[in-house]
Amino acid sequence: MSVSSQNLLDIYRKGTVKLIPDTEYAQNNNWNQVFETYYDTIYNRPMGDRKSLKLLPDGSVVVNHQYRNYYSKFSPDGKFIKEFGIKNSKGKQFKRIDPIAGVINDNLYTKLDNMGNMVCCDFNGKYIKTLKLDYMAKQMIPISDTKIAVAGWVIWKDQFRDFVSIVDYETNEENVIWEHFTDRSFAKGHTTMFQYSYTFKERGMFSINTMPLTNDKGLTSHPNIAVSGKELVIAIPDTGEVMVYDFNGKLKSKDKIDWARNYVSVKEQKEIQQRAIDRYKSIKNPIFASWVSSEENKEALKKVISEMEEDFKNISKPLAVPVFSNIIKDSDGNLLFFEFPKEVNANKFNVWIYKEDGQFISQSSFVCDDYDLQITPSKIVFRDGYIYALQTLKKASGVPLRLVRFKLTN
């Protein structure tokens, strides 16, 4: 099924793009059963929002279930087929698996586990091999049948290092083509606005971030990578820099996004910070760590609230929002640079279209009446003029999560 005869650029140029659910797709699935783990929690944090999808070459879909040892597979028309895991050469299923990150050379590869292992298997979960990297990865995309581009991140003694490398799928060799270093702060006490932490006396720690789009670990927003034609695009949300490389890692061009960036006003920051203060003050019996005493948990809460209140007094200037939030490639080869929505839960996302020959040519926005949109590459994939997505239905009884196919119209 395809609507590729309609040019997506023509739709974008007309302005607001409406996402209309295709009622013929994913019919008769029992969503309460298919996504029964939607309400999973770990340490009282919901896990359902961490589910993601990958589209296979034949149009079927694999859904990842974070912290579970299985995947869900759906047919090209959206019908649930089965649950499957990764099995070794003896047919025994792995006890722990990581989300599928992509498809390369007609095989699947997973995200890195906490030891840097990338597991490769066929479309039925039969184990093939393991690649090894010595860092954490924020994004991994195939750029050819034998190469994977990786946006990585690592903590060094005195610095945070963000970088992009090209990994050879056959040999496990890699070539770092871009990197950025940020000095680590070792000053004692509270040093970064809106970032709070407490180190427990026995072991461990926890951290809290009260202001969206801020970070104390390297770049506020890590590099985004995407493929445009036969080129790799690296874009930096903090600065709006856009760099284009060939697949051998040679820099071809540099540019900078020139649209006006948004800011969180002083008033908005104070409202957000006050809500955070009120929320933490309402906690009567905090449990940040189960292995420490209730007294130390209360001591930790008291410390972070005190620091939050001090930061509230020091809010004095607008906070710059990263230039863009995500890059998603459409089925015509255009890269869509999504801006952060100006209003939380507004269900509207502005998008700038970067054409395959390397220029921004139009601005548009995506809206949807039926679903609460989450615009990320892990939740949305284009194919043949449609969007395949994992989204939450606004008016749903039971589990709200749906695998849905959207038509794009004006």
C-alpha cells in the first residue's frame, strides 16, 4: 500500500499537516492484551512510555518493551502476530535483551547494554553475533549495508565527551568523525541551576532535574544524526550547527540553522520551579533509596528542597531552548527538524523541512485530534507516504497505547 504519488513537500508547503488515523490498519487487536505491560513500573516510575517501534523492510513492525525479554511483531497490515525474543545457537532464549535499534544487511541489531554490547540477530530472533563498543550510545542508525553511525557519550575523569563515530558492522572497527568536550565541575555543593543530587552515606546517589531542556552532563542536548541521500547529517540542538559528512567520515559542509530560537521566560521558569518545590514539599515519607534509613531519605529531601528554593530566588534571565528537538526522515528523503512545542501538551509541533540537496525549504506543523503526539524517531517512522507510529489514544478505555498508521493531509 502506498500514497507515494502524492509529494510530501506539497503537503508541507500548504501549512498545517493533519495526521488522520487509517481505520483499515491494525484492526481487531486486543490492545489490553498486546500491550499488557504498558503499566509496568520500576521504582514507581512508569515504563509504558519507553516502548518504541522499528519498521522492517517488508512493512511489518517490531515493538520494543523496555526491561522485558521479548518483542512484539505485527504484520504489514498491523495485525499482531507473535511475541519473540533472541535465542542462542542452542535455541535457548536470552534472559535479558535490549531494544531493537535498527536493521542492517537484513539483520536486526540492538541498542547497547550497560557493558557496551550490541547484539545482532535475524528477523526471527536467531542470534548472529555481538559487536562491542566502550561507551554509551544515544542514537545508532545504519548508513549502508556494512556501516552504522553512532552518536555516543562517555564520562572521562575531567570531561564529558560527546561524539559521532562510524562503526563497521563486519569488523567492529570504528572511526570517530566528530567530538565535543565539556569540562566537569568538581566544586563542592550545589553548582548548577535546576540540577539537584544527594550522595548517600553508605552508597549510591540520586539526581533531580526540575527545569526541562537543562542538563549538567555535557551538552544540554546530544547530537542528532540522520541520513540524507548518501550523506550523514550531524546536527547540534544547542547551537543549531548542521554538518554534512560522506559515509567515509569526510566533512563536506557546515551550516547553521538561522530561524529564531525560543526562550523560557523568567515568569515561566518561576512557575515551573514553584510547581516542583510544591510537589517535593508534599512528599511526607520519601523513598529515594530503599537501602537507607527513613531519616536519611528525609535529609536528602530537605537538602534538595532548600537548593530548589535558593535557585528560585536566583532566576533572573530567560532560558534558551535548544534550536530543535528531533530529526525524522520522511519517505521522500526529506529531513524534518522538529522545534520544541511552545506549550506543553499542545499536540502541535512545528517542523522545518531540510531537502535532500541540503537546504531548508519550508515550515509546517503537525496536528492530530485523536492522539497525544510524541514526536521522536523511536515513536514515528515514515514509509510510502504514511506515518507508522506508537502513540496514546486520547479517549481510550483500558490501555491507551496503539500501533497506528497516519495519513497526511491538509
